[in-house]
Amino acid sequence: MPSTPPPGDPAPPDGALPAVALESAGSRPFGVYLHVPFCAVRCGYCDFTTYTAEELGPGVSRADYAATARAELLMARRVLGDSERPVGTVFFGGGTPTLLPPADLLGLLRAVDDLFGLDPGAEVTVEANPDSVTPESLDALSVGGVNRISFGMQSAVPAVLATLDRTHDPERVPLAVAWARAAGFAQVSLDLIYGTPGESLTDWERSLDAVLAVRPDHVSAYALVVEEGTRLAAQVRRGELAAPDDDDLADKYLLADERLAGAGYGWYEVSNWAVDEAARCRHNLGYWRDGDWWGVGPGAHSHVGGVRWWNVRHPTAYAERLAAGASPALARELLTPAQRSVEQVLLRIRLVDGLALAALSDRGRAAARRALGDGLLERAPFAAGRAVLTLTGRLLADAVVRELAD
């Protein structure tokens, strides 16, 4: 939930969607994202819609949040009408969802099931900090239907964690993973960040070693981005911390891919690896493959049938709108077929199965041929009519997609 929403048109007070967005709705994958905006400490690099208790002040209570989010789910059911929209994926993100009691999270999951119905075998993910769970809380979540847990590990090096304002002890990570395994989660994922100021290549290798030692099913590794408006950006601007270096980021990405591939993990999106296809994050694949999803919570983004909208950011404003029977949507945009096509190029090229060359414009196909000659696209898929990034192409993914989408 980035800090600066894109420009858009006013959203209707009742949240109604144009008829074109609801056409053939039941034929498209549908997921629900549930944003929990609370954090124990706000990390200096984060520009998501998150707040500590001190930032929110009196009148905004974690205890009331589940009921408020349920009100948006009820509105979503009303807006989407009577058409069947079984939910294939549910993702509790944040913030730190596990700062809410398991009963609150599971109550929201039951509301999704009651209102829409969960697909048999639906993927249900909860993000967590390693220090925000216990064996008992993980047992409760697993018994209640959560089958995937994603821990924000970020690094195994205390000094790196301190620069990121992360509060957990690195030794807590293997404990949390072991507790999740014992609780019966089908999938365990770990999130990493590389390129933190002061992080050496040896530090990064230490983090990768720690990940491989606990054998998660899924690993995400993201380059640190200095977002405007964050405390980290201010520290970089004042010269207190160095900005991430592109060559350093490339070296760390290559090391991550080498180590993960050597341990049996396959990349399926530029920043994500999994032990097998079943371990890939189906919820995120829905984003990358132009699925539909409803984002619940302050600052949450949604997409249904080519209409994209985003909620007001502050929990107080969010709750007030819902209490008044109004949509919490701040603004929205109706994507044209051309815009949707361009977005699919931008997103699908990041996936291991790439995109069909036929989806590109004439200029895009010419750019793809140049990218092939530059070693940025794989030759065998190209011959079969698909554009798939090579390892070098993944390093330059942003530049490649700009060329292909032109």
C-alpha cells in the first residue's frame, strides 16, 4: 500500500461498479486482500499504509478493526451482486496482521467464506513478523484454515536489521519456522531484503545461508528501494546512509539466484523462488495475471474487470466512511483495453512463463528481437512464440519491459 496513490476519477459513494466490470465476473479468478495497518514499530524504509498505536492516537482501536473490515466485506458482496464469486486466495497483509488476535483474523476469514464461499483448496496466507507469533497463535491460525505463512525475515544480520528498524532477533526465525511446521502449515515463506546500507556481500550470503538452513517452501528477495517520504530517504538525503548501489544490488541478486537454484528453488517471478509449482504464491500470481481481487482496509487497492480503485489511507477516515454506509474508496480508474494490454506486458514478462509475442505491438516485437540479440530473452521460448527473460534479462527487467511495452 504505497504512500502516494495514483491520480484517478472520483469513486461513487456507494462503491458501485460499471456493468462492464461485472461482465463474465464468475469466469475470472477472484482473490481477497485484507490489509491490517498496525505495526509495533514503523520501519524506516517502509512507505506502506501502516501505523503504530502512537501514530494513530486515541479513538482508533485494534479491537474494533475486524468489525470495520467486515463492513467492507459486506459492501463488497453487495457491490458485486448475486453472481457467484468463489474466492481462490485470501491474503492478510500489512502492517503486521499477527498483531491482531487469531480470533479476529479467523473471523474475517469466516466472513469471506460466508459471503462469497472459499474454493476447495483455497490458498490462505498470513504475513507475520517472527516476533509476533507463538506456537499457540500459529496453532490457532492453522486449525482455523490458514494454510500459508509468510515471515518477514529481511536479514539474518543484526546490524542490517537495525538499519532497517526491524525489531526481531535473527535467532527467532528458525524457531518461528519450526513452530509453523509443527502447526501444520502447508507452505512457509520467508521474505528477504538486499542492498541495505552497510550490508556486505558476506552479510547477504549469511542471510541466504540462514534461509537455506530452515528450508522454507518459498523465498522472496527484494532489492531495497528508497521511497520518498520515508525516514530512510531522509537519512540518505542527509548523507547519514549511502543510497543502494546498482552494481551491489546486481551482485546480490546473482548470488541469491545461484544459491537458491543450487538448493532446488526455481524462480517463477523476478523476485520470487519456490521449491515447486505448488509452492508458488497463487495470490500474487493473480495480480500478475490480471485476475480480480478486492482489497479490504485503509489504503488497499482493488481490481475488478478493468476497474481499479484504492481506499482512503487513514484508519479513522476508513472507519468513518464505512460507519456512514459509504464506500471507503478514494478514487478509481477504468482501464482501457490498450492500458490493460500494456499492463499485462509489464507484469507477465516478469514471470517464468513470460508472455506471448503475439501480445506485443509491432514495435514491441521488434524490441523483443533486439532483446533476444542482446541476450536478455531466452532463445528456445522465443522460437516457440514466447518472451521469457534470461538471468541477465531479469537484472534489467525494468528496462526490458519499457521497451516491449512501447
